[in-house]
Amino acid sequence: MWVLACWGWRRRHALVQWLPLPCRGRTRGAPLEPWALARLYSNADRKEKFDMSRFPVENIRNFSIIAHVDHGKSTLADRLLELTGTIDKTKNNKQVLDKLQVERERGITVKAQTASLFYNCAGKQYLLNLIDTPGHVDFSYEVSRSLSACQGVLLVVDANEGIQAQTVANFFLAFEAQLSVIPVINKIDLKNADPAKVEKQIEKVFDIPSDKCIKISAKLGTNVESVLQAVIERIPPPKVHCKNPLRALVFDSTFDQYRGVIANVALFDGVVSKGDKIVSAHTQKTYDVNEVGVLNPNEQPTHKLYAGQVGYLIAGMKDVKEAQIGDTLYLHKQPVEPLPGFKSAKPMVFAGMYPIDQSEYNNLKSAVEKLTLNDSSVTVYRDSSPALGAGWRLGFLGLLHMEVFNQRLEQEYNASVILTTPTVPYKAILSSGKLIKEYREKEIMIINPAQFPDKSKVTEYLEPVVMGTIITPDEYTGQIMMLCQARRAVQKNMVYIDQNRVMLKYLFPLNEIVVDFYDSLKSLSSGYASFDYEDAGYQTAELVKMDILLNGNIVEELVTVVHKDKAHSVGKIICERLKDSLPRQLFEIAVQAAIGSKVIARETVKAYRKNVLAKCYGGDITRKMKLLKRQAEGKKKLRKIGNIEVPKDAFIKVLKTQSDK
């Protein structure tokens, strides 16, 4: 008891989460009493007597729920948790697995979450490991990672809306991974639901017989029991071996400031238990396992985890760089062949990120490192700017991904940042031997527009393209085709998936869809059209580097790369926005957009003007002209020596992504 009482406040505070709710309220703002700590440890010991050996491999099912946005994945997950007794049935069970504040506020899933369910069927106890995945295209990397730990998927389709663009994309992710697919038609309780029509769509697009579809209402719990039956019957158990040495795949991780890195692992071979020495195949560092367990949906410590099971592992990794997603863990002195891991995410959008105050740089650096551990699809490069100071160039999978990352930084780490205009990664084929020697390759990637090479040194420029899938009611087809043509898209295919719905395939330049295409598509189709895209490589393009000048001086932070045909309109918008944002000076400021030496757009910020004629009451006109001429000469001289410093709030206004761009 005396030893427990001597422990530091921080350690005690870290353990509050294990206390029963009445004890938690009592400890707020005060350290734990020794009796509370002793009771806490007796509770923890009781929890750890959770035996995972009673689930043989043939009684384990690992599956994900995949669907388009808002088709009811998280609601179905809630019902499955209730049905298996994992959580109590209450009216407050909404998005139980969506734990982030940003998910609750936006009503979307942005992070895949795991839960282990225990279910009795035909006298056998089954372990069902469920992963709830995001539905938006920007978080498809989360889906592909989750599928690596599964043997099957529930493909949820809305009975009212039918197959959407992301439904198709997610199906093919599961199909390529050779997983069993169980189609689930949700929301059959809606007034306009048409399950028979959706069955025909599934049969036509995915070639799955309509009698294999399960019709449910996740909101009301109708027929959800048959989903669990189908999971047991149609999804195979994992192909693993308990007798082989340990081989565990890290498919997700989070950082806890008290316990270090918490790694979510899928065991492909062997057994891991508390006290084992494990080695990371990526860093070759050795760690002692402090805790293993399952997520139920909260952390439930166990003595051991066995092959085929999915759980979490804490091994005292204190540095965020030590826990690589896709890493293989194995027992000390029992090396194994590492698992394939994951194909690294390919960033579609780049943006500069800078602290509002440079004194916050180190805090922001720590926050970015911890958040990228939890979201490994973000790529980070060091960057600096004369106006905004030291910062980073971050790569995201899309604009929503960028917004969510920024929101999580503010909510979880209290960090305020400046984000620059999103750009896409271009490529250039160099013609100059000197430049090839400098870069050590002929084809270079350009993620910062300020580093865009001059046309004289380049054979050709390449821009990224994506294959876009649009599913829409046929009455909007004409308007959507015109929108796509205005965005330089090339039509590749057009298929009717039923009597009223069309699936269009277009090859888009990525920079044409990255900012506001989705909003334009939704407004044109009254919200009925859906959009999804996948990487399709690069194509040759006529690109130009557009400089923004203030009184003849280039502002590096506002340099952009645009297509030659759109340079004038984009330049005009930036100049107008700068004119409204810049504070007036005692001299005139010329705001110009230029390509090379050619000015393509201009706005003028008028100078403050002192009334030098105030002392003239009538008199000769030549006297007035003389005073005005002297004032003009003074302003001309001031304009030459005057320095224009663009304030940060003006940068934020200009760089802020706006849908009218």
C-alpha cells in the first residue's frame, strides 16, 4: 500500500480511465487515494483473466463493413455490437465506433475502427473481428489497409439511393484482395426504398446473384441477425498456424502520452503474450510487451493473442517514428519473413502548413508527428517561406482529407496553422544536362510551384490525371457532360446500370477536380450524383508558372502552376482577392499576375492622398499644378524605395480555398 501511495500524480491520473464511474467523479482535480489505487489494480487483474485460447481458428471471422458515404455502415456496426451483447441497448447508441470529435461533428467516419464481438451460434462460441471503415474517396487508404486484416466484407448499399460511385470502388478493392463479399441492402424501412431494383443493380454491376443479398434496416434492427449468420457461413476462417513463430502485421496505431504507441495488430502466425520480447522488422529494435488485448470496443487486456485474432499491443515504443504501419513484429531470436505490408499512399494534393506564430513551431512539429502516426497516408516534407517562416509541405489524398487533418490538429492538439492553396504534384522532363546532373534524374517531381523549372530547360511538362466515375440519374447527364468538358475531361465510357441511372467514366486532369468539382457536380444534379476517382498516371500538358507581383516584386508564396488556357481567369481572381486584402499605403500598389515577362492581369491598390490644395483659396491654377506635380514626384520616389510587406491575415484571405475559384 505504502509503495502505491508514493507513486506520482501523473501515473495515477493515467490510470483513472480504469476506475468505475463513481470513483472517477470523486478523483477529479485530486490525486487518487491508496485504497482507490489498490482497488484499481484488483479490477485490472480481474479484467486480464480473459481467455482467448477458447476460440480455435475455425471459429474466428475477420470482416470489414464497406459502403458509399452515408449508406449506414456505422449504424449497422452499432446494431451488431448490441446484438452480440458487446454494448447495452440504449437510444444513445449512435456511431459508437466513431470516437473522434471531427467524426461526430461531420457525421462521417474518417478513421477505421476495430471491435471484437463474441457470438453464440449452433452451440459454438465465435470470435467476430469487425472493422468499420470510412466511405469517402479521400479515406480509401484506410479501407485498403483494413482489408489486409480481413477474409471477407459486408458491402452495404442504400435501398433508396442504390449503387453509388464509392460502392463500386470499394467492391473492386475487396475483389482484388480476393475477399468474400456479402451484399447487404440497408434502409428498407424508408418510404421510397426499392430493394428489388437495388438487387438487379448489384447483379448487373457486381455479378452477385440477387438471392445472396440480405435486406435489413440497421436503424430499426430489422433482419440484422441474418447478417451475423451470413458472416459465419460465407466468410472463411483465417489461414494461419498457431505452432509457427509469431508473425504480426501492424495495420494501425495511435499514440498515448502515458503508454506510448498502441499498435493494432493482426496475427498471421504464432502467439504473443505479456512479457514476450518482440522485434520490429522495420527498425530491428527489441521491445518488451507490456500489454496485449482485444478492442471490445474499448481496450480489454488479455493474457495472450493467438494466430488469426485481431487486437492491440503496447510494447513501450515512445518515439512515433518507431511504429510504422505495415511493419511486421516477431519474437526475439525467432526471425521470420516480413509480411508484404502496404503500398504507400500516393498524395493527390499538396499544401504548405505553417504555424501562425513561429514560437509554436516545435509544438506543431510534435503534433504533426503524432497525428501522422495515426494517419499514415499524410506525407511530410520540410519547407520554409520568407513571409510565413519555417513549416512543412504536406501531401493529402484529397481536399476533405486536408480539412479533416487541419481540424484534428486544432481539436486534439490545440494547434492553429496557416494552410496555403492546395496544389497537385507535377512532373517535368529536363532537357538541360546541367540540371539532370544537379537533380540526378531526367524526370523530376514538382510539389512546390516556386520550384517550377523554366520552359527553356524542359522538354515537356506532365500533369497528374485520374479516372473519375460518376453515377447519376439520367436527366442530369447533359449538364454533367458539359461540366466535365469545361474541366478538360475526356469521356471513356457510359453505361446504364438500370432504367434511370447512368455510370459515366471520364479521364480528368487532377488539378481541375481538386478544389470545387464535387460541389459543382452536387449542385447541378440536386445532390443525386456521386463521384469517385482513382489514380491514372500522368499526361503531357501545356502548363505555365504564374507569378504574382507587387510593384514588380515576386511574392513566392502566391506562385501557382496553371494550364495555359486558364491562366488569365485564375490570375484575375487572385489579383482581385489581393486588392481587397492588402492594406493601403501612402503610395500606389500595382498587383499583377504574370507569365514570364508578360502581364496577364492587373489590379491597383490606390494610395492614401493628402489634400495639398487645402491651403489654396482660389489663386492662379499654375500654383495648384505645381503643388500636385511635387506630390506626384514624391509618391513616385516613395514607390521606388517603399517596401510592401504582405501581412499574414492578407495571406490567409488570399490563400484560403474558396469555391468561387
